[in-house]
Amino acid sequence: MKLLKSASLIFCLVIAGCSSDSKKPAEEVAAVPEPVVDPAWLDAYEPRLRDALKDSSFEVDRRDGMLVVTAPVDASFNPDRPGMLLPVTLGPISRVAKLVEGDEKTAVVVLGHADATGSVEVNREVSRKRAGAVAAIFRLSGLKHDRLRIRGLGSDMPRASNEHAEGRALNRRVEMLLAPQATLLALVARYNEPVTEPTRVATAEVTQAK
């Protein structure tokens, strides 16, 4: 009899436990808002951004309600030290940072990307260092954590084939995603990273041009 009661209890716990556990995440995880698409914001911001980046090697385009600034790694970082920005990039990035810092309604997510030549772990670390170096310029301009996030995506999001040198060069890049601040949480949720040891970025590293 005791054995029958124990078996019944285990069965009930399994059934009830699944339903009670399923409620927990819903209560603990905050709802992520949908991305905000504001055509008026895009139309007003894009010309100012292009003006800040004129005569630079950076690209500007629209993507899903955001403005995306792409910095090619080969023209922006020291080839021997992946976390070091070249002096030629400081002006353009600083102008973008000043533009955003003066507008409290705009947030930035900095994404680092790598090609697929290294291991997954190395690519993620290198790409995060590059994103951190760019984000440091925004921090120095006064942007706080509530408006600035970084992600190192490694080779997860290539925009060209890694089978040839030209494609790998296109994949090595840092993207600055500018969007209304109301979009920040939804934006960050799109680019989640696996849990790793936190990387602390204090200031941007700069190397003197030779």
C-alpha cells in the first residue's frame, strides 16, 4: 500500500511539477518590447550621421528601423593588436558619439564580427575586444550603460563567403546600431551571446600610425 501511495505521489509530482515550473520563467523573465520603427527619426537622423562620417571608410545604411554604421576592421584596427583602434578612426567615431550623446532618446549597440579562420572562442573574444574599443569612445563622450551595449558575435553573422580573402575582409567588421532608446532591449535580445567571463573595457586603445 505504501509503495502504491509513493508511486501515485511521484506521478502527481511529475505532472504538477511540470506545470508549476512552466509558470516560473513567465513570472521571472521581463517581457521584451517589440522593436520601434520610427520613420521620422530615421529621416531626421540619417543625414546628420552621414555628415559626421563623410570622407571616412565607414558605411551607413538602414536596417529594420535602425541606422547601422559599419567600420571595416582592416582599415580601423591595428593588424597586430585586434583591440587597438587606428588614429584615423577616432575622428569619425567621436563625431558619431557626440551626435548620439547629445540626443537622450537614441541608444547604441556595438557589434563585433570576425571571419571564420579561427576557433569559435577566439573569434568571439577578438570580436568583443573590437566592439569594446569602439564602445569606449562612446563612454568617453558620456554615454551610459542604459544607452550603450556591446556584443561580440565572432563569425556567427557573416555578410560574405569566408572561402576567399575578399569575403573574409568584409566579415571582419564592427557595426554601430543606432536606434530609439525604446528599442534597446529588443535590439540587445536579437544578439545574445553565450555566457562567458565578463570582459572589462576601460578605455579605447589607440596605436600611432607608422
